[in-house]
Amino acid sequence: MPITEILERNAAKFGGDIALVEVNPEIQEKRRVTWREYELIEPGEFCHYRREITWGVFNEKANRFANLLLSRGIKKGDKVGILLMNCLEWLPIYFGVLKTGALAVPLNFRYTSDEIKYCLDLAQCDVLVFGPAFIGRVEEIADDIIKNRLLFYVGGGVDSACPSFAEDYDQLVANCSSISPDIKLTDDDFAAIYFSSGTTGFPKAILHKHRSLMQSCEVEQNHHGQTKDDVFLCIPPLYHTGAKMHWFGSFLVGAKSVLLRGVKPEMIIETVSKEKCTIVWLLVPWAQDILDAIDRGDIDLSKYELSQWRLMHIGAQPVPPSLITRWLAKFPHHQYDTNYGLSESIGPGCVHLGVENVHKVGAIGKAGYGWQTKIIDENGNTVERGKVGELCVKGPGVMECYFNDEKATGEVLKDGWLLTGDMAQEDEDGFIFLVDRKKDVIISGGENLYPVQIEDFIRRSDKVKDVAVIGLPDKRLGEIAAAIVEIKPGCECTEEEMEKFCNGLPRYKRPHKFIFAAIPRNATGKIEKPKLREIYCGESLVASQNKG
């Protein structure tokens, strides 16, 4: 059944119950809000912005946006880009798109103007919905992207005027019907496009059907046993499959969820306490920061109500066993789980550890609910248990294709199996351990960095002869980007100069470390990244990240 039917059911069954709460401790003043059902409160130590919405109103807001899109000619199969920070409008807009039969196209909030335009064009988006944080970036490309495309600005109750090059979402939806549009959907209809990248760094548009979205709901609820009484704390960005698909488990049972804007340890613990959160998904750095804050005495756990918190789970990067040992020493009553997935597999869950398998921390786990796994050699044959090969997954959540990219699709989809690009092995109990990455992608704090993008930028320097960017293990972020830079003969360059030059990159893409050395290339001229990782990591990168 299409996922939109779950929202309709929740609205009918739990209409007056709270569905979503937005908490933003970084807004330190009272602001007038535009939706009557929102409220502003001042809990505990934080004077913060808090809004909430019921399942009934959630569905009404989705219907209003769907009817707005339909009134402007958007139809089944069209695409709607969503460029928003986490906020209460995000998910009603997402579901409003789905209710029209159009495809939702979430965009990374870190994208530059050029990347926004590239992805809108790649996915052939007919609409862009964007928020206050993106006015400047969208304005830079407005003249180009507004041609044959609708632009809706979502102020979200925050005091900011609609820019002249867009239309005001809040005013427009207020005049639209709250009745569900009569659009017939099936599991085989296309639902969403998410973006990923290969080693080249150019985004690929990942096409999913409604079947994938429903699979993610069922996988998450099966793995973590969400009930109506649970409260999920969502911190990662909703544009990413990881955050949204974990939320889907709560969505499936009509449970409340909290969207937290901010990752400071005190914010997280305060929100868990005040909102009575029972399930929290963290990235490795956030979990480490919480533990360090407790050890320093910055957080006194006795001051918070945390007894209801039952599950902490982590994804997006390898998890050091020592971190979980520390965590369970502080929170001995918590269940723990980790998940593995890709946007091509509709996010986390195709492999998961399982809350009963803490003794196997370091593994990513076994095939998730409804999924199959195998590990193959370079000829596509399944390897013996204990041997290293490429991890492949198969299930209802595998993407349909890379949109309009038959060649790239053929490289990763083989007879229904998705080749992940990750090298792995099974232990004697059938648990899968990542060994290394076949791709050169760097995962730093859960964010994908693509070396070619960074290398191309650094090569613009007049002093640089050659450059290679690799990931180095980092205790907090999992890995960091390091640039091995070969300077032109006769030139001199310092690390400070390179740091200053790289200020032209977005902050999250800047290398954390610069190493001045020759760049090894093979007979075909390709940079020998494995050799560089061997020199500067000294071992398998994933193994070094997974050290206890």
C-alpha cells in the first residue's frame, strides 16, 4: 500500500494526538507564529522555539499543499525539490508532494548554489520549495532555475519576508482545500528521488517507488519495535534517507516524534528529558560528545528525567566498540543497535546488528527484515565465509535505477542485487564486518565527502602539481579528509597557505590535514589511493575506525 495511506489512517485514528514537535533551542526569543496550532513555551533552562502539530493537522497541511500543486498544473510523475532545514513544515510538504502522485526530491542543505541548480536539472524538477536559510543561494541562480519552474518560499512562522523571485507558501496553502486529492497511487508508482554520488563526486539521482518507502517503514518498526507510546528524537537532516527512514518506524504506528535543531550534548539530553523521548538515533560524534560532557561534569544526569529512554542506535559510519562500552556504562538500561544502508537501498536497515547482539559490536550485523545479503568476488561469485569480497544486498527497498543514467545503473544493479561498493566478510556466526571501501568516498561525521571535488579545487592553486585526497581515521568523526599535495618544482608552500586557499570550499569539504609528498600513479595514470591509505593509515581504514 502507498505510504500516503498510512498518513490518512493516522489522521483518522489518532487525529487529535501529537504527531510532530519542532524544538529549536538556538532561537532565544519569542516570535509570532502563523499557524494557530503552534505554541511557544519555555521549558527548563532553555527559552526555545517549540511548535507541535497533530496527526489531523499534519494530514490537512499535506492535503493543502497537494491541492496547491495540483491547481498549478503539477501532475503525476512531476518532481518537486525540497530544500529546507529540519522544521515542522518539512514532512507535511513531503507528503503533500506524494499525494499528488509527483515525486519528492529532497536536497542536501549543504549544497552550494551550483549544486542546487545541478540537482534540480538532473532530476528534472518542476518545483522548488525552499526556506529562509537558502534565500541567498537560491537568489544567485534564480534567473536560471525559475524558467519553467515554480518557486515556493516557506517562512515557517519565522519573521522573514518572501523574496521577490518566489511565491509565499504560507499564504497560498491557507487558501487551498484540506480535503485529500483524488489521486490513485500504487506501490509501483514512483515516489521519490534522493541524491548520492560516486567517486567522481557528481550527484546521481536515485529513483525509488512507493514500495521502497513502505519497506523502510516495516523494516524500522520490525527492528526496533516502536509502539504508539514511543517518542522518537530525530536530529539528523530530513533530506537524508537515514533520518526519515528511522522516523518511518514511528510514523507506521502513529507515535510522536521530535525534530531537534541542534546537536550540543546539553540540548540533546534536555530534549530527551522534557519531551520524554524513548528512542534516539545518534551519529558517533554526538554520542562521544555526550559521554565527554558527562565525564567533564557539564551534564549531571541526575537533573534529568531519562528513565523512559529505552533505545540508542547509531548509523552512517563505523562504530568503535569502546564507544558502546562507555555508553552502556553510563546508560546500562539502554538497548543498542546499529544499522547499515545506502540511499540506493532507501537508507538504513538492509543490514542491522539487532538489539540482542551487543556482544557483536564492530559488526554491521546480518540481513535486515525482508532483505538478503551476499558477499562476492570480482567475478560475481559468492565467497566462502571468512573471505573478503564486495557486499551486495537485495530486497523491496532497492532503487529502481539512477534516473536517466543507464550506464551507472548497470554498474551497480545485477539481477536485482545492489552492489554496495563496500568490502566485507562474514564471521563464523554469519555477522558481517566491513573491511574497507571499494569506493573512495570519505564518510566524516556521517557526511559523504567526494575526493574528486576537493582535488579539483586544490589543483586550481598555481603551486600545486598534483593532489590526492583520502580519509584518515579520526576518533570523533570516524575519518577526516586529508590532502596529499605535490608541489611544483621550485615552489614552496606551507600548510597555512593551503588552509587559506581552501577557504574557498564549503567548510565541511575542507581538508583537516595537509601532507606534502609525491603522488603515486599507476601505469594507466590513476592515483593509487590504496597505496596512499596504506602509507598514511598503516592499516585498513575501516579496521582502524572500528578499534575498541
